[in-house]
Amino acid sequence: MTKYKIGEARTWALESLRGCAGCIQPTFTDALDELNEQAIRFDVQREKEIGMAGLLIVSECGTTPSEFEEFTRIVVDEAGDDLVTILQVSEPTLDDSVAAAVMGSEVGVDLLMPSYPLYFNPASLDDVYEFTKRIGDTSGLGLIIFALDQWNFGRLHPAGFPISLLERMVEDIPQVVAIKNEVGGPGVGGIAAVFERFKGRVIVTDPLEFNAPAWIANYGMSFMGTSNYEWLGSTVPTMLKLLSKPDTWDAGMELYWRMAPARRAHAAVCTPLVANSGLVPRMHWKYQGWLNGFNGGPIRQPHMRISAAQMGTLRNAAIASGLDVTSDDDSLFYTGRNPR
């Protein structure tokens, strides 16, 4: 059940949206013919164990619309009052996106994070605004605006997602509660500009954990997400807490530097896959989570294949960072911890 009354999403978020939100992907049976409910519930419980405050319900793993609704219902039920549930609205068309948003409101998710379809080719920033507003108006749920340049809006403005567009959304779409802020790369100038303009008006978060010390220290960032923080176990929620207090800042930075081997391996293996394809390497993410106690197991194609060499790089770096990495053979990743 949604954690606020309709019309009060932004107030609730400013008062209550704290901590880290990871990502939960569906797991299928070995035959890939239906969802593996036991594995999904196992992963939700693991999110709680490592200290997550919320999670993104990922829609890009081959679920049909009916399966995605079933997946969402399972996650919302298992999350209960302990986790904020955020539905990824990443669908082929606007009508499909609206349908997913309505489904989310009926099932009881807390927030929506819209994506923009592959064939959404807006002629102007007005079109981006109207797309986003329709989802907010239809569902009534709070929206996290995913502001980055991979939507191919850079042809409309150099920032990819300019301050003027965000300003209009924040001013005119009351359902907007947060900005997932990856504006204007390379560099962090665009990200800083978004913090400057919107801090205190809506939640502003940079999901990239390696930037966290800067934004916590200078803008009091208290919510991080959504991202695959599962690859670092409980590190990111712990680091956020430590860096948020002056008397534990040094301990937070010690933990930050301890993760350097894992961070470099992630940058070497996963970052180029995103940069070169514009897609999220979900199978790699699922393997990284499996190393840290999550279920692993099958997701549906199409996805980028993870190689044995990439597995070795990610595993060895996680061990070097002191993470509690499973000793199970990598072959067990493919069936997962709760096979069916």
C-alpha cells in the first residue's frame, strides 16, 4: 500500500525519503517459462538484510505485461512497510508506459521512475514534458525524474536534460518528488547545477556511489538511488550513514577507499558496456549481486552475455575490497540459490 495519500507525494518524500534504493530484477524458473516467486522474495529479504531503504522494480528483464504485474505484486508484498518500492516505467510506447503506471498504482507501489522509449524521438523539450506529465497525471503517484543524456535529448540541449526542463517539471507537475541526477556528462558541472537549483524543493540524488562524498558534504544528500548497489553488499547504505555525520566522516571515507578495487573492476567491466550500447548490463549486475548473497539465476534474453573472464575480474576485485563474497563456483550463478 502506497505510503502517502494522493496529492501528498512531494511532502512525504521531502520528509521521509532517506537511505539507499537498490535494484531488484526478476528471476525466472530454469525453463524460463514463469517467474520464480521464491527467488524473488529471497532477493527482497536480502535487500532488507544489507540495509536498503528502497528498491527499483526493474522492468527490463524480459517479463510480459502480466508477468511484470505479478513480479510487482510479489515485490510490494514482500517489501511491506520496510522498503520504498519504485516501479521502473520502461515500456515501448507512451500508452504502454501509462498502462504500467496505472498498474503500479493499483498494486500499491510507492513511486514511479519513467524512462523514455527507444522510439521516442521528441521534436522539442515540450514533448518530453508532456510525456512525463501524462504519466504523473494518470497515476497520481510520485515521480522520480531520471535526468541523464542517454535519452538522446542532447540534440535539443547540450545538457541532455536541461535545468529549464527540470524547472518546468518541478513547478508544474506536483507528482515530481525527486530527480535522479546524472546531467551533462562528462564531468559533474551539470550535476552540481541541479543540486544548486533544486535542493530543498525536491529530493536530488546522484546515484553514482563514487560521487557520494562530494554531494553529502556540500548538499546534504540523504537519499541515493536507484542503482545496483547490491554489487557492494551493505557498503553503500553504511557509507551514506557514516559520511552524513561529521564524527564518522573519516570512517566513511575509510570504507569508501576500501572499495577501490571493486570500483575499478566495475568501471573496467560494466561502464564501457553501458557507454557503448546505451543498455544496462543486467546479467552482469545479477552476477555481482549473487557474489554478495543474492539469488542470481535466470533472466530472459536479450541481454549482454557475461564471460568467465569478466566474472573473474569482478570476483577477485570484490574479494580484494573485503566484501563477503561467496565461495560457490560461478557455475551455480546460472541456476541461482533457489532453483526451480
